[in-house]
Amino acid sequence: MKYSLSPLKVTYLSLLLLTSSLFISCSDDESENGSSGNNFSSSTPSVEAVKSRYGTLPLSQRLSGTVYAKNQVSLYPEISGKVAAVHVQNGEFVEKGTPIVSLEDNQYREQVQQARANLRINEARLKQARARYNELEAQYKRTKQLSDQQLSSELEMETLQAQMSSAEADVDLAEAQLEQAQSSLQEQQDLLSKTVIKAPISGTVGQRNAETGMQVNSSTELFKIGDLDNLRVEVVLTDQMLDKIEVGQTVHIYTNSNAHKNNFIEAELTRISPFLNNVTRSTEGEIDVQNTDSKLRPGMFVPVDILYGQSERATLVPTSAIYTDPNSGEEGVFVATSLGSEIQPAEQINPQNPPPLTGPTEIQFKPIDVIAEGRMEVGVEGIEPGNWVVTVGQDLLSSGRQQARVRTSSWERILALQGLQRQDLLQSVLDRQTDINDSSSQ
């Protein structure tokens, strides 16, 4: 399968090449102005190159993730009221059940007292109803004995039976009223307990929005709380990604926006929701992360690479080496054909004392096919491993020039340069240009 670089990546690489070319030009101007023995023609452009190599690419999918604390919840009051006290501050760790905020409770305490008094009244009514029933029951038994001896009338017996039925109904009513009073008391006690908002979990509190004296209701968020030692990073996965991305694959979570190679936390894709949104055709992937070094914070947006395999073996070049001919649309690389393995790359380039350039060297444009694409490297067909390919300054060669002076560089430098954000890269060039102008004015 053959690939082509995305327009967004091409645009960024164009910016990288342009700003880096300005950097090289500034350094070369300084070198030429400071050395009268330099006989190179100013029309020969200067470029930077690295040596292509042979290998495989780790295939990865770059996504943006959002960090959440484990069990992250927002704390809301369940009742309305005025804040009486705030017991914790942002950043404090609390155990489950710890009071967080207290509301004024005078009204709720009075309601509890009224409910408790009503309960006692209904308890007394029940005792009274039972006593009345017991009294009638005893009278009925005595009258029944007399009736058996023909010493009482049937009317008297019927009257007592009716009175007993009424007394029994009074007992049932009193029992129901007592249960109602007990329920009312429990309800008022529950409302009173809700005047103290407690931590539902053990964790760290933050995003305080509670102040003494403020009026709150059930829609007022008071705090957030979560376990900051155990985080969850959520990423959005499209339906096309699900063909290659699965649970258990290694992920790299970068702890800053530059996403440098060694500045990441390694974890695994923990779970994928099986349900896709019927509009966006996407779902959520979740990554559980141990935040032992406190590098991540809930709410952060972080770059996430999901590693889903290895490419086939091929000649590898940095992504910035790819040049697209604006006339034909053909993709290729510029190769310094006369440079060999005896040339050693410069590991670092000091702008104040850059390594020397080669003499005018033949440069040839070679079309290539991209067969595998990583985040900063691509596998290509069309050139051999060990070729010196131009990574900075291709725009200076696009006018048909066949010679250039070459400054050899290392892969590490080029990949670090590619990892820079746009604003960092532009600021570096502007700072460099300012330094040169200041030196010239002196």
C-alpha cells in the first residue's frame, strides 16, 4: 500500500523548511561576513542533510486526549440554603465521609423538632386507642359470660361488638398515623443531614466554588473531587481506526505539547466503548494511568500515540525530507549524490559556531513512493539506505539548481526540530535574526 502525506502535515513541514532555511541562511551570512578567505559563490545555496537508514517504523495513531481523575465527581448540594462554613481548601486530600461544606441548618433543626413532637403525639394517640380497645374487649368478655347465663340482652352484646369494631379501627388509624409521623421525622432528619455535604470518595478536592454566606441550590457546583494518583485519559476513536486499534495496545501519553521523544508516560489502551455515536461515527477509548510523578492534571489536553504495529522494512527518511514538486505534484527527496559514508553528521549545531559546510556538491532530485508513514519518519521506495537526503533547505533547490553546500546533521537533531511547535520554531528564528541585526548594528 502506498501513502501520501496529509495536506496539514505538508503545510507544517513547509513552515519547518522555510524557517529552518532562514536559520541556515543567517548562519551562512555570518560565516561569509566573518571569513574573508571563503571563496564559495554566494549563489550556491546551503542545505542540511541526514543519512537515510534501513529499518521498520512503529505504526502509530496520534490523537488528542483529555485527562480525568479516577472517580472524578462534582459536588452539589441536594438542598437549597446559605453556606455556613467551608471545611477544606483547594488541593487538600480528604477521606470518604469528610465534611466539605456546611449549610445553615436552623430551619431544618426546627422541622426535626416539630416532626419529633408530632411523633410523640401519635404515639400517645396509639396508646389511648389501644387502651380503649382493651377496655371494650374486657367488657365484652364479661358481658359474654352473663349472656351465656341469660343475664344480659342481645342488644347489649351487639352494642359492645360495634364499639369494639370502632375501637379497633381507631387503633389501626393511630398505627398508620404513627408510621406517617415516623416517616416524616426520618425525612426531616435526612434533610438536616444534607446540610453537611460530605466527600463521597477519598480524593483531592479542587475547583472551589463555595464561599461562606453565598446562597446555593442543587445546581450550584461547590467542588470537584477525584483520585489524582490514578487518572483516566479519554480519546476519540473513529470507526476507521477500530480496524487497527484494539484494547491492550501500547500508548505513549506526552506530558507537554512539544511531545518530545522521551517525555512521555507509557500505558495501555484499557477499554473501548462498543457503541458508536450515530452522527459522528466515533466512540471513546480510555487509558488508565498511574500518575506517580504528578505530571498529568485533570482537564489537560495531551497528545497520545497509540502504537498498533510495525511497518515493513524499508529505507527510512525524516518526514521533513519529503518535497512535493509544486508544478508536477510529484513527491521526492533531494540527494547529495557525491557524499559518502566517510562524512560524519554533526550531533548538535551551535548557532554561534556552526560546523563547516562542504564544498559545492551535486544534488539530485529523486522521486520516491511513501510505503509507510510514522509520526516523524517515513518508509520510502526510490532511494537506497545510506544516501544523504536534504531535510532543510529544499525550497532553495526548487529552481533547478544542481549544486549546494551541505551541512550534515544527525537524526536526533532533525527529529527534535520536527517536534517543535510552530510558535517555538518561529520564535527561535526571530530571536536569531534579532541577534544578527544587533551584531550588525554594533
